Amino acid sequence: MSGGGGNSNEGTLVCVTGANGYIASWLVKLLLHRGYRVRATVRDPSDPRKVDHLQKLDGAKERLNLVKANLLEEGSYDQIVAGCKGVFHTASPFYHNVADPQTELIDPAVKGTLNVLKSCAKSPSVKRIVLTSSMAAVTYTGKPRNPEDIVDETWFSNPDFCRESKLWYVLSKTLAEDAAWKFVEKNNMDMVSINPGMVIGPLLQPTLNASAAAILNLINGAQTFPNFTLEWINVKDVANAHIQAFEVPLANGRYCLVETVAHYADVVKILHELYPKFKLPARCVDAKPLMPKHKISKEKAKSLGIEFIPLDVSLKETVESLKKKRFVKF
């Protein structure tokens, strides 16, 4: 992976929110590797299942400081971001089954993001914020996506369509990113947004995250695969893009991060080639035509110096990681 600013950022203090998450754990690892000092927020720094994997990272003893933070408490980030040159805001809940979308997903995403940004606005040390958004905030426009469509950074998901379709996670990411842009524009702040697709690759944390669980489901005895096309990206590319977005002076606006658009049928085919002994689902969940594939522009992401890890490599890394962590049944 290319190092954007060489060693000029060595010793620079940055903050990572929600640091024990899937993407954030890799972000902390790569920041430490590049010589940064990292102030990392977690809900419970005393829970070993949440923080052990971070404390074991190279450089953690010397340059990682774990702090407790509550996203929904206004002002709780004031002291945390003070003195930091960059703030990486990755903390946002991600579940599929929610009883109360407003309380469980939308409020934490929107209010949490605004709380962090308000604290950044008070701190003269903060030069740039890098927001972890999602392709969820890009592609759900309410219009059908066709194979000839090329999605790029100018696309925005439509909140009304998300509400009508009960796509609560998509809505939470769309509203949070929208609120963030309005806030930073009003307060003349420098923010860059990273919008990854379905993030896979090796897990650093001991718990199973939603995207790795989707792959685990395929290799752990699922009878069918979903009739769904997704935008895939490796977690290491996502973490690297966050750092490049902070280090590259001309980085601005949003960056769609997708290595390839592939249907679950394609994913099963690759897994079958990689692991011929695995019992993989042989058919789609329904008899409808397979969901079409659209295209994603990679131009802007490549300007950050991202060289994408191919999907077959990402899938292999995911499976090997799931095996190592004993999530796989055999």
C-alpha cells in the first residue's frame, strides 16, 4: 500500500471513533504502522473482547490511547478531539433486524455524527475530518440501476425512497452523510467522505461483523444464495483510503470505493473455484431473473492512490480469516 505523505505525519495525533469496528480496527492498525499517535474511542475500554485485538497491534503500547465515549452525548467528544489534527469518524450502528429504526439506527448515525462534528468545530487543531459513509448513501436513488449505468460520486440516495422501502440502514447512512455535509459547509470545515460497498477481507476483531457473516453463511451450509448484486471492496483498501483521504492535500468531497460489482452467483462461483470441497449453495433463493449489475466509476478513488485488491483475493482472505477464528463449522 502506498504511503501518501511519507513520514511527514509521524507522531501526528489523530482520533478514530468506534475504533473496535471492522473497518476502524484496520484503520488503527495502518495508522500505527505509518507512525501516527492514535486516540481511539470505544464504548467500553475495559471489555477485553472489544479492545484486546487493538492493544496487541504493533505500536499500540507506545502510540495508542483508548478512551471511552458515548456518541449520543453532546459534548462528549470535545476533550477527545482536542489536540488531534485529523478525526476519522467511523462509529455508526449496522444491523439488519431492527425493532425501532429511529432509535436503533437513525438517531445514533445522525446525532452521533453531528456530535462528533460539533466537537471538531470547537477544536482549532482539527484540520480535516474523514467520514466513513457507505455506497448505501449513493446508489439508492429510487430509479432502477441498469447495466449501462455508471454510478459515481454525484449520485445520492433518496431518503423518501429509503423510507418507503423500509431500508433503515441505508436511510441512516444517507441522512447521516447529508447532515454532515450541511454542517461542515455551514461551519467552513474540511471533510472528506469515504463510501465503501460491501466490505470483506480479514477480520482483526474477535466478533463476526455483518459483511463477513454473509460470506460465512454461504460456506456454512446455506441451501440457496440471495438474488442480489452487491458492490465489493477489501477492508484493507477501505482503511488505506481513509488515511490517503487525510494525507493527500487535494482530497475532497466523496469517494466511491468499490473494486467490483458482483452478484451472489458470481461470489459462489469464485468460492467454488477456490474451495472445491466446500458444500456451497447450488441455486438462487428465487426463480426470478438475476438482479442486474451496474458499473461504478473508480476514477476518483484511484486519484487517492488506491490499487484495488481483486474480489477473489478478498474472498480467500475472508474465508481464511473465518477459518482461523473458528467461525467455519469444519
